[in-house]
Amino acid sequence: MLADLAELVLCESFSADHAALARSADVVGALGARLLGAAPERIVIEDVPHLRWVFGTPRVLLVGHHDTVWPTGSLRSHPWSVVDGIARGPGVLDMKAGLVQMFHALASLPSPDGVCVLVTGDEEVGSPTSRALIEHAARGCAAAFVLEASADEHGALKTARKGTSRYEVVVRGRAAHAGLEPHKGINAAIEAAHQVLAIAELASAVDADTAHAAGAASALGATTVTPTLLTAGSTLNTVPALARISVDVRVPSASAQERTDVLLRGLTARTPGARLEVLGGGQRPPMEPESSAALFALAAGICAELGQEPLRGIAVGGASDGNYTAGVGCPTLDGLGGVGSGAHADSEHVVVDRIVPRTRLLAQLIARAPR
């Protein structure tokens, strides 16, 4: 398994580098073909390669991705290594270890019948070309197991995830010479400042309006509406005619996601003559705790039978393709991949002695999943 992991890590697969993704798809496809005895269907959408294996009529969906956040060439500064039981390299935790564990778990069973394996190439950028593939596959299955990394170094599973939305608030004013006749302008930067403060206050209103979703909120925490990137103006001596505010939204429930959308689109300008346009919207729906409860109970029982340490489940703010599988009503358990920490960071690593136990857990989950 370490040799397979090394092969995947050494084949870099930055999400924005389509040539690298094509090479990665070749390597991942060959690994899956060797272990599963069948070549994948290669689905290329807008130059992004996805891989799919379907065995019989699927009742279980295994979801992974082969793209990473690491720019091509990162191996030079973050080389593959295994030292003192720790494996390192770009994408080793997120999520190439998960892919290795997935293929070996399925290969260890008497037959892969009833399983669909989907490995996408654009998860790290929001799955724009693979979302429809994921949702279509999930609608026909009784369980989805997502091979994202564990929630912590102790191997906690991800039993709930916040939903995500992305917006851009465009502020339009009117340009004027800042020294000669500023009074003739409509300052988009000043209006943007008003809107940043208004946006920052929306989260508390959303949670107050969706108090009936207290069950999800207690597990996933509160809604967050965060102004992030702010730009305005064109030259130093011109009243800004245009400003843009990027907004990151994380929600614990579908009702909170809907209410946030209504409130953002209802923003009104404070500066006379300024105009607002709200772009964007919901991306990933929330993976609410109910979607994972039965599968987590099954996993906990399997861990006990295998003599592994007790499992913990954690609700997290980050999103994955598990949000999509849960969003179409498929019971979903996430975080079944590598155990380690530091995803997307210089410290990214996998604990080697946890690879085989996690593979055994996944194999039993596949075998015992609801029919």
C-alpha cells in the first residue's frame, strides 16, 4: 500500500493543471484496474478527467478525488518521504491515502458487485464539473462512503459538514475627479464599507430566523457570513465607481442556507445613487447529522469487533463531495480516508500504521452497508 501511495503522490495533480490531472488520472486508473480487475470509464468534462467504476447495480458509492491544492512542482519543496512512521508529500493526506485505502478495501472483498467507485478531478475547486456525476450516482445508492481524510490524528470521522455558499456583492457608483469635483461622484468604496458592516451582521439574523433547525445548529454551530476579499477604485485621484465584496457563507442547515440567500439579495444601498448587484449563491448543501447517524453506528460496531480504538464523530465547517451525496438524500459517512493532519499545509502527513486498520474498517462497511 505504501508503494501505491508513493506512486500517486509522485504524480502531481494540481486542480488548475489539466495536463497534470490527465497524467494523474492515468496513474489512478491503472491502480484501480490492477486491484479491481476492471478498467475505469474515463469521463472528461471541460478538460477535467473523472474516473468511474460500476459493478452490477450499485448500492454503495465510494467517493474520492485525485486533484490536490498543491501547485505542480511542489514535490521539490515537499518530497515524498516515510520517516518514523509518517508519510509526507503533496496531497498525501488530502486525499491520495484515501484512494489507496479505497481500492485495497474493495479488492479485499470476494466481489465488488453492488459498488460504484467515483474518483473526481475537481473537488478542491468546488466540483463544478463533477457535481452532476456525484449526485446522479448517489441517488441510486443506500450508502455513500467518502474517502476524505479523518477529522484529526485520532481518526475521528466527519459526521456532519456545513453547507457553503459564495457571493460577490458588486457596488456601482459614479467616477469623478477626487480633487476638482468629488461632490459629483458617487463613492462606491464608501458604500462598500456600509455593506461590509451590514453583511457581517447577517449571520445572527439568519440563526434567529431559523431557530427551528436547532438540532443541526447544535452539532454544526452557528451560521457564518464572512466578507473576505474587498476591492474598490481605479486610480488614486478618482472617486471609485466600482467596488466588489466577496462573501463566504457556512451554514448548518438547508433552511439557514436559504435564509442567508434571501437576506443577501435583500441588501439595499445606503449612499444616494449607488446600486448593488448580488452574484453567486449556494454551492454545497449542508451534510446534516441525520445523514450519517446510522452509518456511524455501523462503523462504531465494526471498530469494536476489529479491536480498534473507539470511533468518534465530529461536525466540521469544511465541505466535501459528501455534502452533495447527503444533499440528494443518500446516507453518507465522511472522513474514512487517511489518518493524519495538516491538509493543504506544509505539515500535511499520514500516520502509516493507521492505513491498514482504516482499510479493514472500510471493507467491512462496504460489505455490511444497507441494501
